[in-house]
Amino acid sequence: MLKQLDTSDWQCAFAVSTTNIQAAYPTSVVSLEPFCQEDVVEIHHLAEGEREEEDWILVGRLKDNRWFALVAGCDYTGRNYQTSGMVTMAFNYDVVVRYGLSIKERSQLGIVI
């Protein structure tokens, strides 16, 4: 496992997000097979989140050469702890960054397209 991902926060982010995987755009034929932290071989962008404020965001490449954008967050507001997350898959970096991240998420990572 890559050192940057070997934390309890990233473990939670992967657990929440990898159950909600989608393709970058509807006509994409990329596999939506689930994956885990150990499958990540390359990190291109990473933003450590802040509970109730900023999401955890990761753009990277897997062992099978699929690219992904993972976005996860958590909220302690009120009496309930809530988590949310999703993964967008693509066959290349440009597609996953353009269609897998919102403008706000790209801004948090310092990506300009």
C-alpha cells in the first residue's frame, strides 16, 4: 500500500466510496469493478479532508491501469455521524479529472482545465 493512503481516514474514505462506483460518462466501457487501497499504484492528486468541512479527494491509477477520482466526506453535525463518497472511473487521466470531479473539487486539488 502506498504510504500516503495508510491512514484510518483514507481507510474510511475507501470503504465509503468504493461501494458507489460510476463511469466518467455514460458511454464509457471502463470496468466498474470495486478496488481497495492496495490496488492504487500511482497518486496524481491528493487532498486530505477535514471533518464537516472539506472532502477527502484522490485522483490516481490502479494496477489494472484504470484511472479513478475518489471523493469522500463525513459530517458529525447533530446526533448522527454521516458519511458519503463516490468513485468515478475512466481509462485516462484527462477524462477522470474533467468528468469525475466538480469545479470545487478540482479547485481544492489545484487543478485548472
